[in-house]
Amino acid sequence: MCKKNDENNDSSNNNNEVKGNTKNPEWDANIFSQLWFAWAGSLFKRATELRKENSALEQEDLLPLPSIDLGKNIAPVFEDYWVKQQQEHEEEDQSKNKKKSKPPTITSTMKIILGKRFIFAGVVKAINSSLQFAFPLLLSEILRYIEDIQNNNIPSDSDLYTKYRGYWLSAILFVAMGVKAVTENYYFSAVYRAGYHARVALTISVYNKALRLSSAERHGTTLGELINLMQVDASKIEMFVPQFHVLWDGLFQIIGYMTILYTLIGWPCFAGLFIMLLAGPVQAYIMKQLFAQNRKLVKYTDDRVKITNEA
């Protein structure tokens, strides 16, 4: 009975760690503290004190790592979902159902790691891009107001909004750019954390898989290939995750800025769009050649790592 109670307590403690119940100040911070990263103020305060003493930060001075960033909590979620998808695929293949499920892939399994935080980061990115559109529009209205002042086009008996329109617009521009900076910082923090989670999940999963390989399977897989998967390939996925939202945000910004340019200068704006479309196939050809060369390079990298480790 005591042993069972201890196991239950251990499992409850593990569940609490997965939810992020650690002493990291980030989880106790309010929304404003998270947006401005004020929860990390104690670390900078400690660094300032040590600098006055001609010292540097030590390991014990750093903030505790949140439990959601620990590999022991990230990897099991990834591996369990992978096994679940694999079992569902095998059951579908054995059943008489004509509709066959797809085998598990990195993309489908990575969704469970990225989670709602990554989706919310996309919403923040959309807000940030929308605020970028406010800058040329508001600046154009402010310049128009200055031009009206210089040409005495604003009567002295006009209402407060018309008379001080430039000041209101400047205040709105200041707030918009401030909110843009805050949302941009939060967005990059969220997506780079998601990329880190993806790399940790893949690295640990590949390592655990390598430990479970049979003798026959190990003969068909070199040590260099395994190290490349854990380091090079996992790092590439880590770098891709923060750029994922750029895939749709780039198109969103092109449409938005083309609309603004059309309202300001008219049809000549399409000349720049035409040149950009012509450059698309050239960029695609260059990237295709780079990827082809990279595939050849990976083979030599595997051999180099194998020789280095054997030496």
C-alpha cells in the first residue's frame, strides 16, 4: 500500500511538472509582465550587482528552467503520440475499412509539441503585421495635416479634432508602434521556444531509437548518420519552426502593402509587383540547386563524423 501511494505521489508530481508548476517566475507573472519580460528583472538586477563587484553570473544565479522546457517532459509527449499514430495506422491496415490512415510523420507528430502556443503566436504575428500597415497610413495623414497647416487650409474656428488632428494622429502612431514592438518581441520569444521544443523532441527521440536498434539494424546505420540526425537535421527543423508563420505572413504583407501603394500612387505600384514575380522562378531555381548540393554534402558529412569518432 505504501509503495502504491508513493507511486501515486510520484505520478502526481510528474503531472504537476508537465503543467509547468515550478518556481520559475514566468508562470506567476501577469500578462503585462510576460509581454514586457519583467519577470526576468531579478536576473538583470543580480547581473548589475555582480558587475559592480567585477564578477559574472554563475549557474546558481540563473533562473530555474520551466518544466515545459525540460527534455524529460518534451520527449515522452512526442514519442507517445508517435506510437499512438503508429498503432492507429496498423489497426486501420488490418481492418477491412477501405479508408486507410496515413503512417505517422514528423509533421503530424510535431503538432502535439508546438501546441496552442504556436497557433497563438500566429495570431500575434497577424496583429503585428496589421500594425505595420498603420505606419504609412498614419504618416501620410500627418504629412497631409502639416501641409494643410502650412497652406492655412485649417480655419481657426474649426473643431478640436480638425484643429489638432496631427497631434491625435501622432499619438496614435506612437501607441501603434509601441504595441508593434511588444507583440514582435512576444512573437519571437514564442516561436523560438517552439523551435527549441521541436529540436529537443527530435534529438531525444532519435537517441532513444538508436538505443533500441537491433544488431542487424545497426549494421545498416552509421554513427555519422545518427549524429547528423540529432544535430544537423534537428537544428534545421529548429530554424524552420520560427519561420513557419512567414509563409502566410509574407503573402499577407504583400497584399496589404500593394493595397496601400495603390491608394497612394495608383497603378505604377504593379511595376514592382511584376518585377518581384519575375524574380520568383530565379529564386526557386537557385534554392533547388542549393538543396541538391546539400544532399550531396550530407553523405560526406556522415563519413566525416564516422571517421572522426572511430579515430
